[in-house]
Amino acid sequence: MYLRTTKRKNKDGSVVEYYQLAHNERHPETKKPVARIIHNFGRTDELDRDDLVRLCRSIARVCGLKAADPIAGDNDSSSGFPKDLSLIRTHTLGTPLVIEALWERLGIGKILRDIGTSKKLHVPYERALLPRLPIGSPIPIRSWGFGNDGSQRCIFPPAGH
């Protein structure tokens, strides 16, 4: 089960969003997954947030977990995070990290580092080549951060070599 959002465009051009509790089931004939709506929570702009928080806490209680609401100031020490911890920003790194893991598992990074070492190169060319790799990746290369600001730097941290 999962909470999904659906959007509908009105005639006037405005967009209305809805929350639904859904579960994927396989269609008996096509064998493709089909979302079955278990509950409609209604429009997101008319939804009572406190109701969803209570539902989260109820599910967490059944699972033996504790649900904290950081917006309401529930960030106590029992949630596992320090009280003075605050989130500044997040970065989506899923695809780059998977590609880097494959790069290392296939041995490409080590081979390039060994070539650089044997030729006594001090520039980590392997780190500069890695972001140029994902021609068919789900995110465009330009968003990987290589030279986006006019510099020749790469967003990837140094590999453990």
C-alpha cells in the first residue's frame, strides 16, 4: 500500500490534487499492475493534515515505531535525532550513486586510477570521466554538476582508493 497523489486539470486551467490510499494488484488478463484505490482522502487543499498525522501515528504504533511530526515540533530525542538538528537542503543522488557503484564494481575506476598512477598523473581524470558516462541515464548529464558553474569540478566525492 502507498499514498498516491493524482492531479486533475480544471477547465479554467487550475490544477487540483487528490490523495488516495492505493494498493497494486495484477490484472487477471494482462498481468500488469493496476492500482486499486482503497480510500480517497480528498483534495489536498481541503485535507485536514492532523487527520493524516493521526493515521501515521496509528500505523506506527501497530508496527512498534514512533512517528514524530517535525512541523508540530515533535522532534524529541526519542525519535533518534538530536533536538538541534535541522535540515537545510537535500540532493537527489540515487542515479549517480548507482552508476558510481557499478563503475567501481566493474573495475573501471580502478583501471583508470592505475593508468593515472603508472603515468604519474596527479589529476584524477577518472573522477572527471565518471559524470560523462551516463548517456542513457534517467537524468541528463548537465544535471550531474560537472562544470555547471563554469568551473571544471565534479560533484562526486573522491572514490575510496
